Amino acid sequence: MQHSDIVYKTCLLLVHHFHNLIYHSDRKTGFHTRIFSHVLHPEKAFVYVGQSEKVTAETPTHLEHVVPCAILISECKRLIKAGNHTLQDIAVLLQTHWNVAIITKKEQTFLDVDLGYKSTMPDGWTFETGNTLARFELAKIRLCA
């Protein structure tokens, strides 16, 4: 099985899990952003898209979700509740946006603290049509393979 198949099937599993939590659980629990790093471990082996061009052998680095996990979960929940997309469609969108990259610690601080994008995406960004790299582009983080 190729990694893309594993990632899609894992996304579909997660979307079903989110759906079950929303509609079949007495309590609205179970939504934790760490689910992504645990369900596909190590994420870098499955959803890695590159590293910052500023990374060197001496640079302190950080494995960063290109779209914050909180956004991945909240957008899946939003689309599930809206009922306008199949769970398969939502899984495809999740697969599109679930990526990790290695960036420098300085870039992480700039992205999360200075720009305020720790758990948000830029204004106007949408899960359905948004550029996965929008946050990185605003922070001028350029990835190379």
C-alpha cells in the first residue's frame, strides 16, 4: 500500500471518528490536536512536504504542521455539521491540508508569536479552496524538498 493510500484511509478514519464524536457521543470529548501525530507515526514518513530553505545542520528546528491541527479538526467538524459534503469528500480535504515541514525555531516563533498564526490561518482562508501554504507564505517561509 502506498503512503497516499494510507494517508487517505487514515483521514477517512479520522473524519468518521469526528463524526461519531459529534453525533453519537453523550459528551463532546475526544477532539485533541495530538491525534494527528499519534495516528500516523512518525508523521514525517507520511505527510512531509519539505524543509525551510533556512535549515542547516546547525540550525535548531521544529516539525510544524503547515495547517495547524486545531484548524484541521475545526474545519472537519464544521463540514460534518453542515452536512453538505460526504465524509469521503471531507477526508480528501483533510488529506490535502495535513502536511508537516521542518522549519527553524526562529521561523516557528515568528509564525506563532509575531504573526499570531499558532492555531489560525490567514483571514479569508477556506478549507475547501485555501492554499495549504498560505501561513508559510505570509511568514516568508520557503520550503525545499
